[in-house]
Amino acid sequence: MPRKERRKKRLQKELCEAAKGSGSLTSWIKKSTGNNNTFQMRRMEGGSEAKTESQAEPRENVEERTRQEKETGVRKSESETEPREEESEASEAIERTLSNLLGLAHPTDPAHVMQFHIQYDEAFIQMCDNIGPCQPVLSSYPKNEEGRSFQKKWYEKNPWLEYSPTADAMFCFSSRLFLNDEKYTSRKTWKTEGFSRWRRSLERIKEHSASEPHMCGMVRWNSFKKKTLEAAFEVADQVSQAAKDKERERNRDILSRLIDITLYLARQGMPFRGDDETLSSQNQGNFLELVELFSKYDSVIKLHLDAIKERQGPGKRPLVSLLSNRSQNDIIKALATSVRRVIQAEMQECETFSIMMDETTDVSHTEQVSFVVRYVHNMEIKERFLQVCNVESTTGDALEKLVIALLKENNLKIDNIRGQGYDGAANMSGRFKGLQSRIQKKNPKASYVHYQAHCLNLVLVESAKSNMCFVSFFNLIEKLYTFVANSSKRHSAFIKMQEKLYPEQRPLELQKLSDTRRACREAALKTMRKILPAVMQFLEEILQQDPPDSSAGDAMILLKSINFEFILCLEITRPIFQVTATASDALQKKDIDLAAAYKIVDGVLQSLDHSRTEEEFEKMYEQAREKAASVGLDPPSEVPGQARRRRVPAKFKFAATTATADDHAFTTPQEYYRVKVFYVFVVTMTQELLRRFKGGDNSTWEILNALHTLTVQENWKIISTEAHQAVKKLCQFYDIEEEYKLQTELKVFHASYTCPPPVSVASMLSVVKENNVHLIFPNMTELLKTYGTLPVSTATVERSFSKLKLVKNKLCTLCSEERLSDLLLLAVEKDVPVNHSDVIDIFRDMANRKLLL
């Protein structure tokens, strides 16, 4: 195919694309190129006819044909002579003129511009650029008087060169179209007049191509062509982008539903996968079964599953399903990353925080450490679980390295730690090699606080060992539970006995005494007190069986152990343990602060002080007497142990080594139980509460007591010496330079605002938030945040251990550490909002996906 023909086809193709896609073209482009095939045929036929006729006809015939065209097809537009008021009519006139030009053999002939007074507007320039320069290829060109003529070979090295058959002259295409500025008006040779002195043509062509105006015109032409092509490509890109956007939206809708399914399973602590996940399986696992259930009610999931099934089979390329185990793990990871980023963002805003850790052993006998942070964000106290990790060593040094690694992994600084919360184990709380002392060496402001609920549990442990009566009492309750629960036969008989004695009451179960949560023993004591007659009658029934049961011996020992002393201990401990159980529940709330904890402990102390009276003991003793009488037991007539005591010789009676409180002779059993049992129990509990909750001789307790004075409103009406000393200690410890300003802030705050009772750190922070006074009292606000940051309970840590038992059970022991930590995070932190769009973006960036997301 000749070069000219190939060039024509290329120009025609460009014209079609520009006509389809150029949004900047005027309306005539759309009309004149409405049928691109017709336009291309007309353009090709016109070119071939011109070429054939030129080969056979001389110049006179060409001029005759041009006159015929002018008479029949081309007329001057009335809009050029008579201005029209309506722009639409002018536009229609331009469209008709240009449409007529397209019907000619050479639409871009430069002579047409002068002949028909055509303006170089955007539409005309666009048409000329789409068609290209007027370069007719004739067998022979008209000769001048010198016998010289235009040569077609000049086109090859000068693509801008064009020849006008009408004017028999050559022009510059770029100058004619793009040099219409005022400064180029005088340059008419190559623009409007044309050059026809063929003897000097090569010299003038070379001279013009090296001129500055020509180069400027060529630059403008190239820029115009680039814009046109970009417009055409932009339309194609828009169509392609629209298809991609639609596919992306569909994929994100599918993934959004899979995220909801994953989030539901993770928050409920349920397993994901099944043993057999093939299509023929009756149970493919919770994840795939929920996807199948969704498909019954959701068209998006249904279409996705149908597409997957269609692409399955030999010789077919499988579709990306997003249902594989790897995709499930990636979705879990993306969800956990999103939640963890929310927590980290909150911590970055508040800066200071406290850390809490505890250890447990999972079902695979692996030591797991739970890592929790506590901070104040937006004037609200928050505790957040971050992750769990297994450890091979639990020494103070190993735990210190673990804490530093976890802080670095979560973009936290050790200098911003304000509190540490652990249990009382030596590797955690040791003064020299414990974790808390190692952290304090790196950051002295990281005060160690023993868990308040754990302290209360230790108080009850010491109280239970205060007297032999209580030791025997709790042992007997535990043995009764074991005796009934360890045999299904005895358990059934015990239930029937309750149904017989209490037909209108639902049978109750004996409760096991918890070794770690002694405050929860209140439920066991309450149950025992309620069904004690049924217990005793059940034991008697076993003894009366004939032939004797194999457990008759144990039943006889247990029955003889239930005496008046047992019932009295039950009456003494039940009301006290009821108070401590309420306090323990309150101390285990994750948003409680130390100020509220102190008030709870004060309430327990007041309750103990109120009960340590003769009147209260007489009530308990009388209730025990009535309870014993109802089950056929009598109180002792003699003081326990006093009748069997050996008399001390008179010469030793008043010696310093023997004259003790034990020599006191009790006149009645009631006096003995009041002094030796009840008072000892209450006094031991009171002393332990004061020792563990009201401070010791270390600096940490001094800081905690100083912080507590911030919440006591009475201290700031008239600043007392205690309040002044507290402010001084806090300013020294936390590097606050404005001591007087801090005192003034506290005085003005407590005088101006009333906190809702009970006054605590949380209530004071809520007042600061409601009234937006954190800028007025900056030092006080920072100290309140620090006080609220200090850990109180193990609620969040214990909650993570509870979820650990659900997530990692006997049927799921091979869960990796990373996946386990992510699942626990989603299960514990249910209230953290999840943004599906962010999760999808994280999922997309985790690996090279074949899907558009």
C-alpha cells in the first residue's frame, strides 16, 4: 500500500476517534461524523477521484470543476454579511458550511478559506487537524511560464507542507492554522497568499522551516494534536475506568459481607474452619456455612457463589473466591489491625498511659501473657487489650524484655508510662528484681499499684485463717460440695431431697469455694444457709440405708462435723462476705479509679466497724441458736476447751511468760465465741484492709494518697496542711513547677463546680469535659488524668483469659500466636468501631491481590 494511502487511513482513524471522544468539539463534529464509515468512504472516494481526474485533465479542467463546485455546492453564509441575533442560528450556518466543505475533494484546501471567508475557530481547526494538510498527489502539476511546477516529493521531508490545486501554490499548514496572533499578521506568504515561484521553492522551504514563526506554529500544532489525542484517550480511559469502578465496587461489597461474618465469629469466640470444607461436606465450618446462609437472603453473595461454581472444573481457570483459609486469616488480621490502629491513635492523643499484665496457662500448656493498657481519652477512662503472647520464661528480666518489645511494636514510649498493674507474685512485684522495679529504673514515674480486687482477696484469705473455727468451717463446706458433686448417684439423691422438703422451690446446687476469688464465696455461704436442713437430712438418709452405702462413713463424719459452731460461723461470715462480694464486684469494673476504690474500701471498713459490737453479735448468736434448733442441734453448755485446760500452779500463774490473754476465763460460750471467734475475725479483716489499702511506708503509697486528696472537696475550701503537703509531693514527683498555681486551680475548681456524688476522678473529669475548663485548670487536669490512668482492677486482663478459653480450646490447639492475639483483640474490644472501608484497604495492601479492591 502506498505511503499516501496508509497516511489517509491513519488520519481517518484519528478523525473517527476524535469525533467520538473530544468533549471540546462543537456540535458540528458530532453531526458530520455521526456515521464514521460513510464519512471515511466519502473522504477516500473524493481523494481517489481527484487523483484520477488530475491525471487525465489539464489545469483548465481543474478550474472548470472548481467553478462548478462553487455554483452548485458552496455559498457564502448569510451570517458573514448579515449578523444574526441568535447564536444558535450562527452555529447552524457554520455547521452547514463545514459540512459542505467535507463533501469536496480537498476539504482543507487553503484557497477555501479566502474564497468562503472561513474563520479559524476551534471547530475549523479541529476539522483540519483531523483530516491533515492538503497534499494531493497528482501525476503532473500545472507548470508556470518557466516550465516549473510543484513536486510531490517535497511532502516527504516536510509534513507541514500543503499544496492548493485551486491557487496552484504551496502553504504551511501549521502557520496557516496556528499563527493567527496579531504579531504574525504581516507574514502572509505561507499563511494566506501562498508561494508559487517554483524556481526558488526549495530555498524558501528550507528558509521557512528554520524560521522562528514556523517553529512556534509547529509547537502549537503538536500541542493541539496532543490535547486531541488525550481527549480521545480520556474517553476510552473513562469507559475503562467506569468498568473497573463497577468491578471494584462489586468486590468491595462482597468483602464487606465477609468482614461482617468474620467479625461476628471473632466476637463470639467461635471457630472458623471445619474438618472437611469440600463442596460435598455436610459441615464445612462456621465461616463457609454462614456464607452459604447469607447467600439465601443476599443477592451479592449468591451471585458470587454462583460465579465460583461456574468457574470450577477441569480446564477452567478458578475465580478468586475470598473464602480460602488464607483469605480468612487475612481478613482477621485486617480487622485486628484496624482496631489496634484506633486504640493506638487514642493513646497518641493522650500520651500518658499505664500497663497491666498477667499470666495464665492455656489448654496446650503454654504460658500466655496478656498485655493491657489504661489511659484517659477525651476525659474518659479506658482500658484496652492489645495482645497476648506466649513466653518461655517468666522471670523479671524476661518480662522486662517482653514489655519493651510490646511497647516498641505498638509505637509506645516507656517514658510515658505512669502506672503499672500486676498481681503480688515475686517476679512482678519484687522490689529488687521484679518487673515493677526494673520498669521504675527506666521511668521513676511509673508507679506500681497492686490490683485492688486482688488485695481484697488477700484480706479475706488472712481473715479466714484468723481462727481455727473458720479454718474448719471453710474446709467442711468444701468437703460437703465434693461429697455431693463427685457422685451422680448422691447428686441425684440430694436433688430429690430438696424437692421433697421444698416442693415450691427450685433445687439449688452446692457451690465450690474459689481459691482465687474468695469474695465470691458469698454465693456458697448463701446457698449453704438456705438448704442446710436438706444437707443434714440427706446425710442421715445415707447413714440409714440397708445395706450400708460405701460412702456411709464419710457421711457420718460430715454429719457429726455440722454442729452449732459451724452454724455460728455461717451466720458470722455470711453478712461480712456479702459486703466484700459487693465491693469486689465494684473493684473489678474496668472504668473504676483509685478514688472510687478508696471510697469502696471506706464503706467496707465502716460496715465492719458497725458490726463489731455486742449487739450485732447477739443478733448473730440468736439467729444461729434458732437455726440450730430447727435442725435438732443445741448450743454448747460449756466454754469450748476451757473444761479440759490444765490448771497452772500458783507460783507460775503471774509469771511474765505465762500471763497472756489466753488466761482469761470466759463465763459463757457466747462470750467465748464473741471474743475468740467474732472479734478476732473482724479485727483481722480491719487490720488487713488498713494495711493493704490505706498505705504503707513506701513512696508509692505517699503519691497515691497525695493524688487522692485532689478529689476530697473538703481539703480545698480552706487549704489544710495535708493538702499543701500533697500538692508539694505531686509537684516534686511529676516535675510541676507552678505549685501555687496548682493549689489555686484546685481551690477555684472545687469552689466553682459540684461533682456528682460519689466524687471520684471520673466524675471530676466529666465536669471538666462538660464545662470545657481544661484550659483554665491545666495542671489539675493533667494530674486527674494521671490519677485516672493508674490501674485498679484486672477486669480487662481477666476478660481476655475468659475469651482465651473460648478461642483456644481442646478442638483448636494449633492456633498460631499472631492469629490468637488478633482473635482475642476482636473478642475483647467489641466496642471499638470498625470501618469497613479501612479494613478493605488494609486487606488490599497486605498482598498482591488479583481482585480490584
